[in-house]
Amino acid sequence: MGSFTFIPVWVIQDIIVFIAAVLVGLYIVKKESKPGPVLLEFFCFIFLYAAVYENLATLIGLYGYGKSLVMIFNVPLSVPVFEYLIVYSSLKLFETMRIPAWCKPLLVGLFGMLADFSLDPVAVKQVFSTIEATIGRWSWFPGPSAVQIYGEPVYNFTGWMLLCGYAAALLMLGRWWYKKSGYKPLVGYLYPVLTMAAGLLVMVSPLSQILLWLYPLSGKGGITEWIMLGVFLLLPAVLLAVFWRGRMKGRLYLKADFPVFIPLIGFHAVNVVFCLIGGYWQVLWLILLAFAVHSAIVMLIYFKGKRALSNSISEQSSSSLTNNPLR
């Protein structure tokens, strides 16, 4: 009888992601006016975009994953599922904001990076000895010249800006095309496939190297990786300050829209718990910082929407009383 890998912690983490995926899927069916194409986005993001890219990265030796509950070749299914949940939930939250559409992919990318600053340090630390070998949940194989944050190349974190940002930009274009067509079913079936296939091509293009380490001015492993990380952390803050300034056009509700908040806040809480369980004290500060910053931004948007709605109701009530002197 052959041996196999079974790490209970990894299985539990996968199950949590899959439960969140089911809740978000049900939310899409209930809340989206055209749920079919959005569910197809979910499928295409996983199987035409993120999982393909992740598998390519394992094949060229950038990193490797330990065996988990459900695998897509070399990659746990939970990984691209997690990534789409971040993209979908971020876009859903940003729909409530009065902000130029071109800003949203950069903000989605920021949310992806913040999620990664919480997720990856735990995954890299989760190393276990099994019958097969000593393996990690996620193991990087950086070169000797790589600039790193706790064993991960700096460009990995900015890579989440690109992975999530590209997907958000292309999905927004696809949704615009679908709306412009008068919601023709054929367009609804086509745009998720075409946009996610295009996303994969962009992800592996020279554009990504330019944005990760300023190729061809610099190569991988230099100070430019730190520079681009700083740019991608600072730029979204500038966009929020200049183009948003707290203006809202709608709001989400904690009770009715709670599946949206699970990937944006709940996943951080899960990572903190597993960090404490594993005793990974070295990276705890980074996970808590990512949790705090991400939660603060999400809750700021939430409370701005709540206040905007309250002010709108108050103004309508005042206008009604003014226009009806008999009341």
C-alpha cells in the first residue's frame, strides 16, 4: 500500500476556503442580476488563468506546493479559488464608491497584496515531516541573489498586484462589453473565457517584468523590487485620497452581504489563528499589520456608505416635510 500526504491543518484551511467559495457562489446567484456569467468568471479565472499560471510557475521551478485536499496538477484548488474570491469581493465593495473605473484594478491589486501579506508567511512556515518527505504548504526556491521577505522574493507580493489587478481590469472590460451588447447571452458566455485567456497572456508578458522589477533597466533580485513594492503600496493610497475622498453611491450591509466580507477580513482572521496555532511568532507582526490595514480600509468604505445612506434618508425626510406644510 503506497504512502500519501495528509496534513490535517492544510485540509482544514482548504475546507475553510471552499466553504467561503460556496457562500460567495450562493451570494452571486442571489444578488447578481446576471449570475450565470459571473459564475463562469469564477470557473474561467481558476482554470484558464490563475491555476494555469501557478502550474507554469511550479514547472519552471519558482516554487512548489505540498499535496492538499484537491489538486489541479501541482497546485491546490484552494489557491486560485482564494484569489478569485479576493477579486470578486473587492470589485463588489468598490461598486459602492464614487471613483473612476480605471482606479479599481489598482485597488483590487492592493487588496490582493494585503491578502498575500497575511496568507503567504503562514503557508511558507507550515513545514511538516511526512512518510514521503519534509514538505511545506508552499515552498519557494529563490536564487542566491534574491531579495526576500521571510523566505519569499519581494516580487511575489507585487505579483499579487498584477495577478488580481489584471483580472479585475479585464473582467471589468468584459462586463462593460456584456452590458453594451444589451446582455446578449453569447457575449455573457464569451467574455469570461476571452478575458481570462487574455489575462494569462498579459501575466506572462514582458509587461509583468517591467512592473515587478523595472525590466530592462534592472533584473530580478535588485533594489527595484523594493521600489516597485513601495510604488504599489503608495499609489492606491494616493488614488483614494485624490479620486475618492469618501464619496459613495451605495453601500453593503454586514448581514445581507456578509459573504463579501469573508475574503476581505475573515481570511486574515483565519491566518492569524493558524499563525498562533503554529507558533510562527517571527511573522505574526506582518500578518497582524496586513489584517489591520486591510480591515481598516474595508470598514472605512463600509461606514462611509452607511453614513451616506443615512444622510440621504435625512435629506429626503427634510425635503418631504418642507414641501408638505400640512404635515
